[in-house]
Amino acid sequence: MSTFTIDSGTSRATPSPVPGKRMTVPAIRARKVGGATAEPLVMLTAYTMRMAQLLDPHCEMLLVGDSLGQVIYGLPSTVPVTLDMMCAHGAAVVRGSWHSLVAVDMPFGSYEASPEQAFYSATRIMKESGCAAVKLEGGEAMAATIAFLSQRGIPVIGHVGLTPQAVNQLGGYAARGKSEVEAKKILADARAIADAGAFCIVVEGVMEAIADAVTAAVGVPIIGIGASARCDGQVLVTEDMLGLFERTPRFVRRYDDLATRIGAAVETYAGEVRSRSFPTSDQTYRPKGG
Ligand code: KIV
């Protein structure tokens, strides 16, 4: 874990020692050689500067996911998330990271209409946030858009399987690929977007065997979430794995129970405020020598 020194001019915390060059798209892509990735890639979601600082030393990629709709804004799904939100949070995460490649989700409605619409939205996200890549949901139907973007200098991460922006069409967030037709479609989707130029693909909420088949069949790194330990990497929503919510989806392992720990800390604070045992002389100002 790195430590931080504060740059008093900018109030920016700079890690010490300062890490080397940021991960690049070719470096991520090159991690899969001959169809296999020796050491799995680590990706987590980040939406804020401080969380990015804490995650950055441990990850290859930080994803500014549109899951921020639910996690940060309390929205019912990712459908209402806007480009403004993604640009603002993307910029915060870029400011808080030095090592990881930062990718920002393209929100629902910002890319599906045409490759040109996707190009304008993606360039806005990249210019305003400073991120190195965008992620968009969809398989064969998005292949032409992914080709259009990647041929114009916009690195794209694909996202197939359970695609949360399509929740209204899917009728919920159940795992995908239970039928043979659906399984074949997920594989065809992953192949199509890899052929179109996606440099890496998130496979979410699919039967394990499908995740394995996609990982074996596709030449670019496959990042699983609710997928398989044999994927080329894994991603989770950070707040889920830290235990900030009462409900944990089946595919999440909780590495902490921050909700309980925050509740206990705040209960102690509230008690000390009410009993006037906070603040004490350690936390109050008085004239020197007084
Ligand atoms: O929005 C998000 O956080 C995501 C990940 C869960 C892959 O797309």
C-alpha cells in the first residue's frame, strides 16, 4: 500500500513513492498471450477521487461504472444515468489514480442510436474526464459502433451477458445463458465485438461454462463478474465487496463489513456529541500558551 503526501498548492494527495507509467490499452491487451492470461487482471469500480487513490495501487483497471446510478445517486437502475454524471465522476477517478487504466461507462442512451452518436459521447467523456477507454453494453448489434470508435482512436471495452442497461427488456437481473440459444448468442456476441476491435470484454452474470467458453474462444482479455474464476480477470463493484450494502449479490465475496463498522463509528460519535465528551482540548483551538 502506498502512502500519500499532500501537495499544498493543489491539495492533491500524491502517492509516495510515485508509481511508474499508467497502464495502457496495449499493455492490458497484451496480457492475454496465445489465448491465456498468466496472471488475472484486477479491475474494480471507482466513482470518487479518494476511493480511486485507495484502489489504484492494487488494480490494473479502474472502471467508472454506470452502477454509480444506484451506488452514489440512489437511482433504481442505470437507465437514468447521464453523460454529465459519467464525465464528472470519470474526471475525479482520473485525478485520484496514477497507475490503473481508467475506463468510463457510456450511459444508456448516449451511444445506441448510431456510431456517430457514440463517437460524440465517447469523445466528450474522454476529453472531460481524461480516461483512456470507454465501456459500452451489447454484442453483435454494437459491433459496427465498436469498429467505428476503435478505428478512430477510442479504445472500447465491451460488455456482454447480463447487460444491466437492458433491464427493462430482460425483466430483471437474472443470470443469462441458461438455454442453449442464449448461450450461443453470448458467445457470438463476444466474438463479434472482439472482431470489431474491443480490446477487452466484461462478461457479466452468465453460466460458468459460458464464461469459460468465451474466455477460451476470444483472443482479448475477458473480465468476469458473476462469471468464472478462469476468466482473464475479475471486476466487482467496490462497495459490494467492501460490505457497504446489506444485500450482497450471490456472485460477490465480501472482503469487509464496512456498513457495520461505519454504523458503529457513527454511533460512538453521536453518543460523544450528546454527552459533550467530543470535542476535547485535543480538537479545539485556544491561544498559544493559554
Ligand atoms: O457499471 C458497472 O459497475 C459495471 C460493472 C459491474 C462491470 O458495468
